[in-house]
Amino acid sequence: MSEAGGGGGGGRGCGCRVPQRAPWSLVAAAASLCLVLATSVCTARAAPMSREEKQKLGNQVLEMFDHAYGNYMEHAYPADELMPLTCRGRVRGQEPSRGDVDDALGKFSLTLIDSLDTLVVLNKTKEFEDAVRKVLRDVNLDNDVVVSVFETNIRVLGGLLGGHSLAIMLKEKGEYMQWYSDELLQMAKQLGYKLLPAFNTTSGLPYPRINLKFGIRKPEARTGTETDTCTACAGTLILEFAALSRFTGATVFEEYARKALDFLWEKRQRSSNLVGVTINIHTGDWVRKDSGVGAGIDSYYEYLLKAYVLLGDDSFLERFNTHYDAIMRYISQPPLLLDVHIHKPMLNARTWMDSLLAFFPGLQVLKGDIRPAIETHEMLYQVIKKHNFLPEAFTTDFRVHWAQHPLRPEFAESTYFLYKATGDPYYLEVGKTLIENLNKYARVPCGFAAMKDVRTGSHEDRMDSFFLAEMFKYLYLLFADKEDIIFDIEDYIFTTEAHLLPLWLSTTNRSISKKNTTSEYTELDDSNFDWTCPNTQILFPNDPLYAQSIREPLKNVVDKSCPRGIIRVEESFRSGAKPPLRARDFMATNPEHLEILKKMGAASSIDAEDGLRFMQEMIELSSQQQKEQQLPPRAVQIISHPFFGRVVLTAGPAQFGLDLSKHKETRGFVASSKPYNGCSELTNPEAVMGKIALIQRGQCMFAEKARNIQNAGAIGGIVIDDNEGSSSDTAPLFQMAGDGKDTDDIKIPMLFLFSKEGSIILDAIREHEEVEVLLSDKARDRDPEMENEDQPSSEKDSQNQSTEQILSLPQTVDLVDQETPENPLDSHSESSSPADIEEAAGFAPSEQISSSTESLETTSLDGECTDLDNQLQEQSETEEDSNPNVSWGKKVQPIDSILADWNEDIEAFEMMEKDEL
């Protein structure tokens, strides 16, 4: 997401109408003025943040960047990324494959290239000059490695172009980069030509992957057989490719990117004006027909609007406005943004949202639609306040769906743009919260580690390049005043990776810039945004508390309500109708429930929506009930020096012993038991007395191990897997069962660690002798006194010493990016499984829901929305089953006919749920 800025023209009022045939430089400049002028509005706020506090927070961001960037350069460079838990570089082919996420790695020092323009924004010009020299000296773009076309474009090509843009700016200023002669641009051009073979398809849509050395389809290439790509993958090229063409004069890059965008536009669903998530690159058929603003589509919409701003082609604005109207009609359900089916846009395609949609409020700011931006941003902030970070996916009632958080920057991005648009100091406080959470929960001695599970606070051994490219850039700009930046940020537009491209490109090498005349645009009411920048009198009323008035109703939306359900309940109360039946409330013995089930999908579009939602919930409930005995994950947190709580390991629970979710955590030093398997009376009871015993899996029951260490005086136990190389990231969550006997005599907590997590503790013991850990249901805040001892300070030696000590962590820990095993919903004694429905409604075996739904993963550690549950329960109360007057009715309608209209949508839903984010 990015801002367009424009220098000069400060006397023009926003809300002016830009002539449709104005020179493109004027169009781009006028569009860029919107946020600049908006910044001056609504400046009156209660208790604004002082200049001194803003400077303090800005300096804190600089220190955090130094910590991340310095550790990458010290421990990982020239590798693509840093592994912050093991203090080493991630090199493609030397670590276990993480699947598609590794396609961003091309052995081209990814993090360094992605960080180039961040160095300049943070006023680190000397470091920038050194980094450019390293890129020119060390980076090779001719590697025999298969990479993602999308990731390589936005991170590497964008990084090189952003670096070039600021290098020529610094050179013009006359102090730095005087030796520079467009070397980064030449590297960008070389990379651009390496990516061009990916576009060799009949549609013009690029292959999703390409071999940097051998291209496509050659035997050595090991790629070129793919048939599908995501919409964002094909539609997020125009800024970088057009900039490359405008910088070099080689028009071929912009031509290829435009052709891909044109094809996507032609293939939109004409009745809804929405696009799907995945498309066949050869036929143009939609493979996944769900549509939203998150993963798989997000930056396609972003690049349509920004292509208009950067290139001045009005066709891009027309397309964006058409799509935006559809988004606001069907996907936007304030404060939620829910995926729908492109052919039936009134029906939701899923019951959860992914974290990538957090960029959308920022795009709405650039668009000028502030109210929904404020609403969605506030909803996301409430989720963050509950979990410290935004989970990769969460449900419509704000429970965790996918628990990972790879330190994504999209929410920080939207926070920055909302502050630019409103001047509301509330967003400075939001940014302050983000800084505090990063330092408290993600910071480790060798950088910042992604969260493996936001519920437990456990880490992954990864620090993606986008964390340095985007997160620190947006946070620093949030707190910086204009004089804190050595150039005018308003003269540039941000790419989706936050790389900076100059707006003057709109008037450079424009020979291929022409309006698309082949498309027929649908007619829509565009009067509010066609050819205008936002009118501040509409967007920002004179009331200085305008933004606050929009946020206020959403303050407790996460903890106390389920927005969609409440809206539906209120509508039902007003109309006198019954609220929609929820799967968790369904009872096959309740005749009224059976009557509601019969009507679903038969009467109206609202009934059909209720029916689809009910079936989705039943699919999820079926999966959850199969796992209802699964306990949530636990955490082992190393709190002694030099870790101080920064290393959190995901642990499996036990079905016996002290329940850490109901009792205070257990804290103590660790000691290995003898014998190590713990299967007989311990020979070293004095060593484990009052400590947490380490024991190895195998040779006897877990409960027997627990009794032996308990008898020796241990206050807790950690069982370490004897299967070498096992990891919580590559195996399902493991929980220890009892021995079939009464285990009430076991009073101590027992947790299970896989081999690679356990090796971190064992190696820490070898290095530091005394290691203290915390066993808990989730990671706890760090000890303030300990935190102060290890807090970053001006004494660099202290920080270096801490870093050197952590180097003893095992060099074989390879945490893999997989879905975190999730917890089931709280069971309800009156809830029924799909089998109950089948028996009551007459399902034949062939009519049952596909068993493929067993693979669905839905969470929730969080509780239900109890207020709404009570309302629904009160509305659902019926007469006793003995009432003979309540029945299916005189005409019994087969259940298969009730579901006939849903089958296509149910199948699509199942397919989407199985796809990874």
C-alpha cells in the first residue's frame, strides 16, 4: 500500500475537479495532493502526543531496525534471510523446504536488497551507500533456482528500483553516491529480462514461477508446468515493470504487465464485477471463484489505483472504481470484509478473514473513503489488543483461525495512512502499541522472530525480508516530522512492498501509455469519486472528534459481541422473525429446528444465506468434534540469562497432572533426570529436587515417568522426543495420554517438546549450566528487572555480549512454516453432529457431507460470544418434543431437494478451506 505525494501546489484546494483530459502530470500531481491536504484537517485533538515523545518513539524504531538489520548483516549475510532463533542465515536448499514460502528465496541476498530504500528513509545514508556497494559486489542474479515471479518482482526488482530512485536523489543532493552510475538500474533491467519468459502464455498472464538461470520449460528449469496463478500474482507487476520501462526506455516490460492486467479485467465476473482468487493462465477460467480483498487478490486492487496515480492512465482508475463499487456492495460488511462467491456475491464464501486484508484501510485512505477505513482498522486493532498480534486468520466472531503471525506490516501501513489522513493522535498511540508488542513478544537476541502461535507466544525461526522493508519504514514515518526525513516523501509512491518510485515517472517515456479502448465498462454511479480527489468537507467534518465517533461503537466489538450475528438478531427482533439457526444450537430432536432446516434455501436470498452459513458451521463443527479431546498447546519460556523470556517453545500438553490453564504457571530451573528415560526410580533425586526434570520419551508410559520424577521432588517435567529431528512445525501437536489408570496422584505439570525444541534447552544447559524456564498455558510478559538488564542501551558491548552468548543455540533447529494445529470449539452438550442431522432428516449415505471436510482446521482458544449465544438460545426455545402438533408439515420435502441450490457453493467452500493462506 502506498501514498502518493506531490510537492508544490500547496495553494490548491482538495475537492477541486481535475479535467478529464488534463496532462497526466497534473492528474498524478492532483491525486497525490489528496493526502497532503488531508493532513492539515482535523488537527485539533485532545491530548496530542508531544514532539519529544514522538522523537523518542522514532528513535526507538531506529534502534529496533539496527537490531534487526545488524544481526542480519552479522549472522546471515549474504544469505537471503536471517533465522533469528539460531543466529544464522537461511539458504535455499540447505534448510528443510517450507513449501511455497521458500519461493521468495533466490540466493540473491534478499533482505539486503529489500532494505535498501528503508536505510535512506531512516536517514542512514552512509549505511545505504555501503549496502549498495555490497549488492553490486556480491549479488548474483543468475542462480539455478526456481523463484516466485510475484515475490521476486515486488521484493527484488522493486528493491533495486527503490534503491536506484533514492541513489539518484542523493547524488543530486551532492553529498552521497557521487560515484553512482545507474548500476542498480542495470541490475534491475537484467532481472526484468530474466522474468520476461514467464509471460510466454496465450493469455499473457505469467507463470507463477521461473528459474533465474534457465527460464521456463527447459528440462533444467524444473518449472513451467503450472496451470494456475493467483490474481494478485499476475496483477501486481505494473508499478515495477512500468517504472523499469520508464527508467530505461525499454517499453517491453510495461507492455507485458499491461497485457496481464487487461486480461484479468476482461475475465472479471461481469454481473458482480468481482475477480476470483486463482485463475488458469492458459484458458482464463477461474479456478477458485471466491473473492475478497485479502490473500490472493489484495495487491491487484492496490496496483490499479496506484497505476493511475503513477502512470496517469485513466483506464486504471475506471477499473479500480468499478471493482471498488463491487467491494463495497458485496464484500464490505462494516467493520468486516468477508469473501463472497463471484457468481453469487450475496453469499459469503467463508466465515473467517485473513490478516493480509489489513492493508485495505490504507488503500481506502488513498481512495478517499475514510469512514469504512476507520471502522475496519479499529476492528483489527481490537483483535491485536486481544492477541498482541494479528493472527494469520480469525473468524467473524474474532477467534483465532490460523494462529501464526510472521510479523506482517499491513496493519502498521494502514495506521500510518490513517494518521496522515486524519491527524488524529490516536493512531500514534496505536503505533506505540505495535512497537511495544514487537519488543516485548517478538524481540530475540539475534533479531525479531515471527510468532508461531499468538495464543502461546511461541516463536518461529524466521524473520522475513518484508519486516525490514516495510514495518520499520511505516513506523518511522508515523512518528517523523517532515524535517526528520532528508527528502520529500510526498514526491514518491509506495509499491506493495513499500519501495519508493518517483512520481515524475508519469511524464517520462510515455510512448506506450494509452487508454484501453477494448473494454466495455459497466455503468455505475461514479459521481462521488470519478475524477476527483477527496472532498475534505465530506471526509473530515468540522467536528474534531469525527474519527473517534466512528471508532467508539467498535471499542468492545471483539470481547463482547459478534457483529454480524448482532446485526441479524436486531433485524430479527424488529421484524418479529426468529433469528438464524446456528449449528452449535441445533438439536435433531427439536421439531422447530427441523422446520427451520427445511426452509433454509427455499424461501428467499436471506434464507439461502442462512442455509449456507449453517452448512459451513456444521462442516467446521464436524471437524472440531473429531478433535474435541485435543488440548490446547502450552508454552515453555526460557527466562534466565541471556534469554530473559524471549525464546518461547511450543509444547504439547498432558491429559494428566496439573492443568496449566487453570493454575498458576510453574517456574524453575531445569535438570536432567537419571536415568534419562525416567522409567525407574531416579538415581539423582538431589539434582531434580525443586526443579523441572528433563526426561526422554520412550521405554515406559508418560504417567510412569511423571510419578518417578514427582517422587524425586521435581516440581514439573518436560518430556523430550527421542525421534531426532522432530519439530512442532512439521508434526501435529502431540499430547501425552495417561496409562489407563487413575492419574489423580500426579500433581505436577508435564509438557512435551519435540526434538528440535528440546535441543534448544539442552544446548542452553551445556552453555550456561543453569537454565530457568516457565511452564504455562501461554507466554508471559518478561521480568521488567531482567528486561532492563538486557534492554538495548547505548552500551553496545552489553548487547554484543548477549548476542555472543545466544550463539550456542543449536545449529540444526529448522522451524518450518506449517499451519499451527488448532484447538476445537468448546463442546456443547446439546450440539449435534452432522450424523444427527442425517438421521433426523433422512440422509442416505450417498447424500452425506463429503469426508474431505475432515481436513478442515478451525480454532478456537477464545470463548464464544456469550451475549449473542444467550439471545439466540432465548429466541430458539421451543415446546417439548411431546407436542404432536409440531412436525415437518403435511408435505415432507426430501433433504436433498432442500440442499440442491447449495451444492455448488458448499463444494467451493470445502475447496477454499483446504487451501493454505
